[in-house]
Amino acid sequence: MHVEPIRRYGLAIAIVCGSVAVRYLLGSIVTTLPFSACFVAVTLAARYCGPGPTVLAFVTSFLACDYLFMAPRGSVLTFTTVAEGVQVLVSAGIAGILGTLMHSVQASREILAIRESMLQSKTRVLHQLLRVQESEKQSIGHDIHDGVLQYVIGAKMMLDATLDRRGDPAGYGELKTAADSLERAIAEARNLIRGMRTAPLDDLGLRGAIEDLVEQCEIAGTEVGVAFADDIDDIPTELRVVIYRIAQELLANVRKHSGSTVARLSLLRDPEAIELVVEDEGRGFEATTVASSGFGLTGIRERAAMVMGECRVESAAGRGTRVRVRVPLDIDPQAATGHRGAAATRDGTNPDVARSLQRPR
């Protein structure tokens, strides 16, 4: 027999002994209800020990009460009528049922507490993962800017200097093609760095950073109408980063895939959550193709899930697309400010990331 069953059966016996002892000590005061100790023992055993120990508690407490408190004392099964015995059995059964119900309620509460603890642990891990992910993006962006991009820019400058010399050097056409290729590589690298960094978010706040994204979208030829809540920047750092990244991806989808020249973005807030909605009037797609569309919707859903949010997509071929992301505001305050796993600066940014942001660009 395992230790846990032994403990439960031992507790049931202890409950019986305690109940009978109390009834015995109060014998001069409580002259009626000889089986009261039995009812108490059964109720407590059912509450704390489970079904098997409850049966043991009933049998032992019943015999003890009959032996000690029923006349003639010192004998068992001394009921004068069958009805009297049935009454005791029914009463004990009711007590057992009540105790079992209480035991079930307590077990359910414990299960809920365990699930809540697991959910909180998962949330903390996801928040830490999000911080690490953003830190890695910042680091990669700086490495590209300070390493590869500088070599490419240097090569481009040398090619430009060669092309600016008088005369028509051999291979001029090839040099011009190489210079153009390097220029495109520089532009692509800078766009990549811009996508990795959250400098606009750090410098301008969430509203200003999204307005910067909208401006880029409009430069590319898509007019975007915007609507913001007044207190949109007063949210935890993790949420600001998540909303910014999702808005960045959604506006990129509008620009690259929708074929629409008009879009709308709204960022609203209520007491419980912050909601981002991006919709366009483009070509849209069938709902059955969302998972395989390649539009980054899976990544958007996963990013929202990191902060217990949800993402809903409404689209149909030829009828545009509407993406709604809703993220709750009541995330763990300590996780939100980065106190778990790493210290944080006043604005909630990881110190290593804050230092890296101060490096020359």
C-alpha cells in the first residue's frame, strides 16, 4: 500500500478516536444523541480522507458509540427496534454524502488552483520569451548595421569613386551594375534593420510608432485612416511591443498582398483590453486558406497568444480583409515590468537592450 492511502486511513482512525473521545468527555452534558460522534467522524472523514477511509470511519465509530454510549453499555448492536438501527444508518449515510460533496468541492478547488498556477507560470515563461525574442532582434539588427552593412557601404563608396573618375575604364558597365546591386543590398539591409528594431516605439511611444508605420505604408501607395484611444500609451512594455509588431506585420500584409490602396487602422482601449483592428478593401481570400496563406497570420496569432490575446480574421475573395487582435491588460505586473528573470529600466526595457539602443547606428 502506498504512503498516501496509509496516511488517509490513519487520519480517518484519528478522526474517529478524537470524535469518540470528545463525546465521551461531554457525556455528562450530552445525555442524548449517542451516535453524534459517529456522524461527526463520518462527515470529517468524507471531507478530508475520501470514500474508503470514510467507510472505515463509519464502521469503527458506529461500533465505538454503540459500545460506549448505548444501554446496556459494553455491548454492540443493542438497538431495541429495526427502525432505530435504520435511522442511524440513514443518518450516517447522509453525513457521508455531505462530507463526500465537501471533499469533491475541495478537490475541484485544488485542481483549479493548480491550473491557475500552471497558467501563471506559462504566462511568465511567454513574457520572458517575448523579451528574449525582442532582445535577439535588437542584437541582430545592430550586428548587421555595425558589421556587414558597413563593409557593403564601404565597397559601394569605392565603386562610386571609381565610376566618378574621368575616362571610360574597362568594365565600366560591370562596375555600374555592381554599384547598383550594392545600393539595393544596402536598402534591403536598412529595411531589415528597421523591422528588427523598436527604436520608433522607444522614442515615440506606441501611437507615434504606429503613425510612423502608417507613414511608411502611405509612402508605398496605400492610404491608411487611423483612430487611436487617448490613453493608448499607458500600457505595459510587453503589450506595446506586441501591438507594435502585430501592426507592423498587418500593414506590411496590406501593402504587399491585399492590392488595396485604402486601409483603416484603429487602436482602441477599454477597461479590460486593448484592441487593434486593421482592415482593407483588397482582394481578400477564402477563410479555408488562412492557415496556408503565407500572410504571417499564424505568427500574429502566436504573438498575441504570448500575452493571452486572440486574433480573429474576417475575409472573403474580392471583399477585403479585417483582422481584429484583442489583448487583455491584466497581465502579471512583475512579468510586465521585467522584474522576473532580469532587471528593468524605468520604462520597462531590459538594460542590455537599452544599452544596445545607445550604440551608434
